[in-house]
Amino acid sequence: MPDTTQLDRITHLVVLMQENRSFDHLLGFLYPGRRTPSGQPFEGLTGTESVPGSDGAVTVFRIDPNTPDAYFMPGANPREGYLPTNSQLFGDPSPPPPAAEPPMDGFVSSFADALRYDAQKQEPIYPGTAPANIMGCFTPETLPVLSGLARGFAVCDHWYSSVPTMTLPNRAFALAGTSRGRMDDHQQHGIPPFDFPSIFGLLDQHDPDPVGWAVYSDGKQLTRNDFPDTVRADPRHFGTFADFAAAAAHGTLPQGFIFLEPSWSPSGNSQHPNYDVAAGEQLMLRVYTALRNGPDWDSTLLVLTYDEHGGCYDHVPPPSGAVPPDDAAGQFGFDFGRFGVRVPTVLVSPLIAPQTVFRAGGGTPLDHTSLLKTVEQRWGLAPLTRRDAAAPGLGDVLTLDRPRTDDPLAGVTAPTSSGANPAEGTTSHLDAVCDALSAQAMAQA
């Protein structure tokens, strides 16, 4: 179906995908009373939601700026794979019956298991971390950048990760519309790159002229070595965050799709539990400021999202009815018929009205393949898989005829954390993945 929105006014679709946080965990308290000031419904928290713990019900609580060690909550890695996710949603790691609705009641018990596992493996745990920490959810005052952008532009309160598992499969769905059955970051023989085309190759093949694209990284590069078309791509498509900031300032960003990668290290800004959430706030402010102060701001759509929930609490059951992307057999017997957990997603553009809550029309919710659908609609590309063919796009969020000139983050300062990072000096999982993929790419060159 042809796009009939104002999407043709967008020449730069910029995506920053962060790590492993759920919607309730970061934005559940965004609007009190679960409504915007204009009365739009918002699927947030009431503050009474609870799940069972070893000593009775554990209720959600607010992480405010005065909460001790707020920006290192929940204090340890809650675990993010397919089996832990089943435990969090269903209270059991075993695959659930098809189309079963999750009761969303296993988060505390799953985090208790993760803490025992991390203690045995001597993984970093913040002092005083307890299973109940997983029910902590940030207030808007604690996350002034993400919350300010969510209120100032649009928040998606029904955006789901594409699959109920970990990082690499979800990032594959975001960039290629499939993981070809893969449901784990690791495979039996290490960490192989994906062997199927991505959106970047599709943009290069656009007829009559290629569509621009770039991947900018604030540390080690992941996407560059993860798909065959990015491994073979011209190096000019890749750069650092300094390159991104300079291009935004000078109006030389590629006209097309721009994908931003955070720093994956424990001292970085990806916000992976239990790394520094405040560092991610600082990164988002850098990205927003660079784009807003550049000459292409009026034609830019910025998407801030997260690859998956990472074991953090959310109260909304992920829906079934997802379209399997292809006929590949899924690991663990997964049929790709249900979505992953809800993740925070904020849409930023001067063509978006403030305090918008954006949801997809129809029966298919927004998920990571909505990024692909938006690129495909904007630049007239065929879908990569059945999943992105069925996905809703983002064009309907652009409702203003004239670009806004106000700045919702005027006067906002990104927070800084206090206290020591317990993971400092360790090697992050994704840093190790980047090293493995880079070594394999060099060996094949």
C-alpha cells in the first residue's frame, strides 16, 4: 500500500537503539493517571502493580533522583535469553502453549535466580541488590532527557521487541526483518555473523539510484561485521560519533537511513543492566542536540528505542499474532508467532505534536520491523521478509504542516551518576561479540 502520510518530508531517518530496558522500567510513570494532559490514554503504571516474591507480593516502586545508586538499578544483569524471558513472563522457562497470554508474574523469582547465578559466576552485582529491585521503575525526574523527549514529541506505549529473547536476534529483526531462526546471541560454534541481507544492502540496490545510509558507533562496531552486505560495504558508510556530530552540524548526513550504536563497554552508555543509565541520558542529549542544531532538523525523524527488555519489569503482556518472517525453524522450538516484551520508544521530529501517544492502527502493533517498514515506505523499497511486509510504519505520527521551533529540552541537563560502577573493568558481552565478529571478518577478507 502506498504511503499517504507526510513521510516524504523526511530525508533523514535516524535510529539510536539502546540496550535491555523495558517500557515500564524507564517510562511507566511518564504520565500520572495513565493519561496525557490532553486526555490521550497512556498504558503506564498506576503504582499498584505487583508480582509474587518469596515473601509475598512485591509492588512496583519509583526510582527517583534521591534513590541510592539510582542509575545502576536494578543492580545486576537480570538475564535476557529466551528461557529467562519465558520465566519472567510465564513463571516457567518451558515454551508456553501457542497464543497463551503471559501472566507477567515471574520477574522477581527470575531475578532471584539471576542473582544466584551471578554470585556463583562472580559476575558484578551492585552492593545491596535484592530480587525486589527488579520492580523499580524510573520517574520522569530521574530521566529528564528521555522523558522530556517523550512528553515533548511522541511516545510509543505499544512498541514491542520483535522476539522474546536477547540482543542479536532483536537487532537482526530491526535491520533485516528476521533472525533466520536464531534465538540466542551464541551458537554452538561461537558467534557467527548473520548470513542474510539487511536493509543496508537493500538501500544500495535501490533503482535508479542508491539511497544513502550510515552506521555511526560510539565504541566498537557491531553492525559493520554482522551482515554480508555490511561486511562488503564501502568504509565510507561507517564512522564514529564525532563523525556523526560533524555531519549533522554541516548538513552532510546521508539522505536516508542512519543507525547509531552506543558504547557497549561497562563504562559506556548503552544502559545495559547494570551499567550507568545516566550515561545513556547524556548520549541521547548529544544525539538530539546535534540533530536539532543542524540544518536538516526540519526533515529529520529521530527514533530512540531499545533492542529488548533485558529482564526488566513490564506489566503489559506481549501479544501473539506476530507474522513469522520466513520458514526457518526457530531455536528452542519457537515459532515466531508472538512478539517480545514492550520496550521504550520515543519519536522525535518538529513535525510531531507535543504529548503524542502513538500507536499503530489495525491489529498489528509496532515492533522493530516498523523501522524497516518506514524506510521501505519512504524510499519505495520492497520488504525484506513477511514480518516487515506486515508491520505498520511510522508516517502517521507526522501530523504538523509546519515544523515546530520550540525546544522541549531547553534548559534540561542530563543527569550524572554517583557511586562506583560494579562492572567497571570487566568485559561486556557485546564488546566480546564485536571482537569475535571483527576477527571473523578479517579472517575472511
